[in-house]
Amino acid sequence: MSGYKTEQEEFWAGQFGDDYTERNRGSQLIAGNTALFASVMARTHKVKSILEFGANRGLNLLALRNLLPAVELSAVEINPKAVKELETIENLKIYRQSMLDFSVDYQRELVLSKGLLIHIAPEMLPQAYRVLHASSSRYICLAEYYNPQPVEVDYRGNKGKLYKRDFAGEMLDGYPDLELVDYGFIYRRDINFPQDDLNWFLLKKQNQ
């Protein structure tokens, strides 16, 4: 599996990840992300650095730069085609690797996962949570598909590639220093800025 720990990593590093990168492009997606992150960032205080895990071509990071022009941005991305797109974004630090292999070089004030944890092998989620927690000095934003209990969902005809669960709740249970700041839901039929029935959660390290 080319050195990857899981079949999911291999899946996203290969052709399916390439196709995903090609499908997901355009100013309308950036506009929708800008609206979403405006709600998130309104609940933060003077964030100067952001790291996104699973950044793909950078649509979330471009939206965040719309809101915070001076913010320091970094991206972790496993797919080579997506990395090439990230390389076109100015002043972006890029780590071409799996989230599960990421070693924290320094903490960012906010770390982000949007549509990434749903694609991670369930047995590897504790490692993903450790990376998210260790990488953040203040905030963690999770924008994922929510379900009260873990459930697998068929993903474009592929099994074992998409899971819904309470990711934020699991992090709150596993890390007592985290507290819930706010959360929201973006409906796929939103008239102006639809998202794919997405729940977002903003967590904060207490006393930070």
C-alpha cells in the first residue's frame, strides 16, 4: 500500500482522490465555505495561524484567507494532484503526507478538519484525535457528518470509505481540557450557501 497504514489512505492518495480534486473546484464553493467559516471564526478571538488537515485543493483555506487576510496558513494533504493545486496558493506551508503520519513541528492557534475524519479508518481515529489535539494551541474546528452512533455509509459505490459519528463528542470525552464553544448545521438546500448536510463544531482548550 505504498507505505500507508490503511486502505483509506491509499484510496485518497490515488485515482479516487484525483477525481475528487477535479470535481471540487470553483468560486461558488469558496463562497459557501466563506459563509460557513464566518460563523466559526466569529466565535474565536484573534486567530493568527491555521492548519488544515486534508486540505485538498485549498478551498477552505482560500475562504479563511478571505476572512483573515493576514492569517498564517498551513495544509496537510495526501493526494499529489491536490498538492499541486495547493502549490499555486501564495504564502501557504504545505505538508505532503497523511494526517496519521504528521509530526507536530509547532502548534497553530486553530486546526481544522472538514470532511476528513469521515474518511479515516475507525481504528485510526484515536491517532487522528491525538494529532488534532497536539497541533492546536487554542482551537479545534471539526466540520464533518454527524451521527449519534457510529455508522458506515456507502460512498459512491465504495465500502469502508465513509463513516458518520460524533467526532466532536469523542474528542470532548477523550480530552478533558477541551470545551465546546459553538456548533452549527449547514443544509444542502440552503438557498445561498449550501453545504452537504454538514455539522461544524468549534472546540477550545480551556484557559487558552
